Amino acid sequence: MREGARSGLEVVLVDIWEGTEPRPEVERFCEMWGIKGPILLDPAGELATTLGVRGVPTNVVVDSDGTIRAFGAARLDELEQAIDDLYGRA
Amino acid sequence: MAATGEREDPAFPVGAACRIDSRSPWRQVAEIPVGLDPEGIAVDVARRRAFVACSRSDFVSVVDLDKHEVVAEIQTGAEPIDIGLDVQTGRVFTADAHSDQVTVIDSATLEVETALPVGGYPSGLTHVPEFRRLYVGNSLGSTMSVIDLDTLETVATVDAEPGAGAIGVDPTRGLVICVNFVAASANFYDAGSFEEVGRLELGTGTCAIGIVPERGEAFIVNSIAGTVSLVDLDAIEVVDETRTGQAPVGLTVAPAHDRIYVTNRGAGTLSVLGVADRQEWSQIPVGNGPGGVVVDPYDGRIFVANAGSQTVSIVEDLLAAKPPAQVVEEASPWLGNKLPSFALEDYRTGERRTNRDWAEKKYILNFFASW
């Protein structure tokens, strides 16, 4: 996520699969890790299911025309590569 | 094991809907709903039960392994994460992270016997019948508690490092190894004196360990780095590192010690890694957000706690040996396609946010859970 922020990309967090009321859990999580920025709530995991997300974290890198350019990319090196690819960097 | 190489055993027909490819056969036996955020699992072979620590429910789900259903729920302290069963005393132990205690349960009566105070935020435990000891990793306390399995007295509290959690023990070398998630390290102690005899820097997010004593090896999972480190226990040094699926978090050694099983929290899969060749032999799909993993010594079935699905998967690994070709992870069918429309509530504002809010922008959707 740090890499995403560094590149100027907006990182939109999507909270899923809490199994309970998500707000207090998200609040605790954000306090613990100092998370800023937008957080969307998908308590039933509908978007996650549609996309075939099966684990966390899962990063979905979206281009300016709405095309998905990378999926998964949980490791830092994978995310860096996905961002480089998104910007056409070698 | 029920199959050899690519040949399938007719006793375990493997259909197209339940395999990754023809070289990695597996079989899903059951997926059983349990409490919220299941993490640790212990198997009671004699009574054919599994005990599942459900950290968000503050209880242990007791699963009947013949009926594949929950038959009891046992209240523990707050946030039980890890769990173990001592066959000799019939006691089940849970590491209750938010209560700074270990709950002791009688596996026969399914009643709580007592609770033992330990250090801050215990998140991992391991018991060693030969030593009659229970070892508990206290993440916030940066310590390891050592408890006598019979008297339930704390015999030592040993300094570890931030994020102390999973613990591995090599009885043949008399080594106790405490894995520290936050410090990304492991401390090695003499099992008799608890003196530190070694320390290793590891990958980011170290969180699980398995020992193969006859090879003098330990396998340690680095969840954020996405790797498994191979440690030479005689030299106390990292000798190899293997990539697994996304965000590996759980690990157990197969009874035959020829392979290890690693859960990939970021992928919803279980990796099968060869002990001798350190190659990934296969990936078995399980539930969402898998974590804890154990093998039932009775029949070799693998139990996986799926934090995202709130289930326990029971699967069979049907590989007899290393397959002829490595498994290739399938790319998401969404790659190169448009993100589907969504409308989700913004946690901070309560407003509905849609794709249009990020129209003509490059961005990352990061799916996460707080557990």
C-alpha cells in the first residue's frame, strides 16, 4: 500500500468477511495501523465474490479506463511490478 | 496416500470440478461452518473430534469428525487464537489473546477446568508430550511462557521479541524456537535451561513453524514476504527460501515428513511443499482466508481453518510423491477486463461510493479484513 501511495495511485480499501458488524472492527484496525484514506464496506463480500477474491490481502489494480491490470499482488515486489506495468515503466 | 503420480485411486474419484490440474489430485471431504474467525485446530483422534478456536466468537467449536458437524461450543477467554490437545491428560489448551491467559478444557467433559495467566496477547502455543511442557508465545509481552502440562504451573517466562507467537520444538536437539511476527526473527533456546543459544533474522511477518527433526530442519513461514524459510537446526542458519501462494500464514508437517502444508491466506489455498526438494508440489483450494492447519494422524486428512468463510475445510492430499510438473497458478479471468460496477458504503462518510467516483483514475482496490 505504501508503494501505491508513493506512486500517486489512490488506494481504496474494501473491508470484507468480518462476520459481524464491521464498523467497530474497521475502527480498531485503522487506529492500530494508522490507516487514512477511503474505506468501503462490503460486509457480505458481494464485490469480492463477483471478482473471485478468495483471500486477504488481495490487490486489484485498475487502469484509468476501468480495466483490471493486476489481481492478487499481495507481495510487495508483485505490487511494485504491477504499478510499474500500469505506468508503462520498464 | 491414495494415488501414485498422475494415476487416480478409484476409491477417491477426482472430478474436474475439484482439482487444479491433472498432476495435483486432491479431494474435498467437507466444509463445516464453525464460529467467527476460526484460527487454531486440534484433533482428538480417540474421540473423533476436532477443537476449533474461534477467535471472534470467544469459544471453541467442537466438531464431530464422523458427522462433520459442530456438537458443542465451549466458552473461553477473549480471542482464542491457537489451540492444542495433550493426549496424556486429555486437556485442551487455548491461547486467549485478549485475556492474556490460557484456557484449560477437559476434552472428555468439554468443560473448562481452569485458566492460566500468561504474558500479554498470547497468540501461539505448542505442547511437547516428551518434555511435559506447554510453550506459549506472548506477542505484546515479547515473552514465552513455559507451563508444566501436569501441574499447570508456569515454570519459566523467557524473554523473546515483539510479536512472539508460534513455537516449534525439536526434541532430539533439545531446542525450543520462538517465532516473532513483528520483529521478523526467531529465538532459539536450550529446552532444559531456556538459555538463548541462537537467533535468526527472517522474512517479514514470521508466523508459523514446523520441524523435521531427522533432517535437522525447520520450516518457517514469512507471511508478508510470502515465503517459507528453511533453517538448518545444527548451524542455526537460513539455507533456503521458497515462495508459496499469496500471504502464507499457517504450516504443519505431514505425518510422513516428506511434505509440509502451508495455508495461503491471500489465495484461499493450501500449498503442498516437498521437504527434500523445497518445491511447491500442488495447491489445494480451501475456504476463504485460510489460517490454521493440522493433519489428522488417524487418516491423514488435512484440516484448515478458514477465517473468511468461518468454516473448517477437510481435504485429502492424494499425491503420492512430487508430481512430474510444477503447478502454475491460474491468473484471474478478470485480468484485462473491466471492473464490474459496484456501489458500497463509505466507512467514513456513510455515503454510497461507486466506480464513477474513480472514473478516469488509476487506483488500487485493496481487499482486507481486520482479523
